[in-house]
Amino acid sequence: MKTKLFSLAFALVFGVVSANPIDEKKTVDVEKSKVTWKGYKVTGSHEGTISLKEGYLDFEGEKLTGGMFVVDMTTINTTDLSGDMKGKLDGHLNSADFFGVEEHKTSTLKITDVKAKGKNAYEVTGDLTIKGTTKPITFEMSVYGSKATASLKVDRAAYDIRYGSGSFFDNLGDKTIYDEFDLVVDLEF
């Protein structure tokens, strides 16, 4: 009888534990993950890559619940130019006119809220920190197995990145650089 009671108690405890999803932190593989950017101006656009330094996603069972990422700002790389033009743009993006990389070597995104929008789709809100300024940002993220993708529109004016911005300067004409830039994030974990 004691054996049957022990077996029943074990089955109940194991059943309750297995019915509750387990919280899990999944580390992002920064070597396999990719972040691309695209910035726009009146006369065209430029694009490139930037590397993650570290990151993770939090899950409850298979449901995304949070996460955090650190971007290595020293890796800003323009991919649509070469030679001197590439060097000039990369240098300018690193300068105090844009991301001030000498003082701000990293940017971060801390996920603060996740709402399921479908089986693998989420509306994610997080605190994005660029150049020491933190602002909320909301974007869509999809998670499939050990991969996740997201597209973000970032308003650089919110982070006091003023160079060539029509939000701060008048009469820029065709020298205007639009405030919003795109980030496309492909994560593997």
C-alpha cells in the first residue's frame, strides 16, 4: 500500500511539474546571428552590418517572455560602398556627429513586454539605449525553433543624433538624412 501511495504521489508531483512550462534563458550565438542596418537620405540610402556582442532570449516553455542584447558599436560597417567612400562613411558614423563610438562602445536593448500575436509572432516592447539615452521601442518578432527575426525602425532624433536631420536643422535640401533607420535582426540561439 505504501508503494502504491508513493507511486501515486510521485506521479502527481511529476505531472504537475511537467504541466508547468519551464523558464529558460537561451543564449544568442553572436557568430551566427546577423544585424543589418539601412539609413535613408533624400538622394538615396546606405546599408551595412553591425555585430552583437552578447544577448539572450527568455522563454516560458516555447513562449517568448523577454531578453536582452548588447550591440558592439565599434563594428559599424558599410556594405554598399568601398574604398575611400566606405572609409569616410564608416568614420562619420563612428564620430560624435552620429553614434559617438569612442564614448559609447555599446548600445543595448532590454525587452520589457511581450504580447503573443500568433503561434510564432510577438509584439515586443523594449528599452533601447543609444549614446546613453534610453527610449522605448515596439516591434514585431517571429520565433521559429532556434531562430528569431525582427525588423525595427529607429528614430535617431530621439537619441540626439542630429547630423543632417530635418528635425533639428532647416534648409538642408538634398543633404537631408532621414531620422528613421531600419534594423533587421536574424538571431540564432
